[in-house]
Amino acid sequence: MAYLTTFYWGWLVGSVLLGFAMGWISVVQRGKGVSRKLRWWLSALVAALVAAAFGRVVPGRFGYWLDLGLIMFALYLCGCAVGSWLRDWVVSRSAPSA
């Protein structure tokens, strides 16, 4: 983990900033969203990938890419959450009181 953060810190910061930007511009949801069944399958897929990374099931270069991809995905989601929260906070503060 320390190796990944030492050599790929620029990419990791980029994934956080990209997530922040996407969270900032996509506060309003106009679609129906993801169905409950698809949400369950996606969360099971992510859980299986995290378990494979912790169990070191995937050896070599592909395991390295899996670890890096999961870290970047987690940082992207954290950036999305922070950007969305800050945008909501800014918009709610500047809204006129009813």
C-alpha cells in the first residue's frame, strides 16, 4: 500500500479531484437510478474484488492493478461524496428563505 501511494500519488490525487468535480456538478438526480437488484449485484462484485485483493488471490501484475484500481475507485467515491455534500451545503446556504 505504501508503495502505491508513494509512486502513484499524482494519480490518486487526480482521482480524488475528479470525484470532487463529478460530485460538485451532479447533485441533482433526474433519473430513476439503479434498480435494487442491480445495486445488490454491483455491491457483491465490489465485495468480491475487495476480498480478492485482501486475500491476494490475484498474483503478479494483475493483482497490483487490482489494488491500484480499488484504491483509486475508493478515493473517487470519497471525492464524489465530499463534492456533493459541499455543493448541497453551498446551494442550501444561498437559497432564499421561504
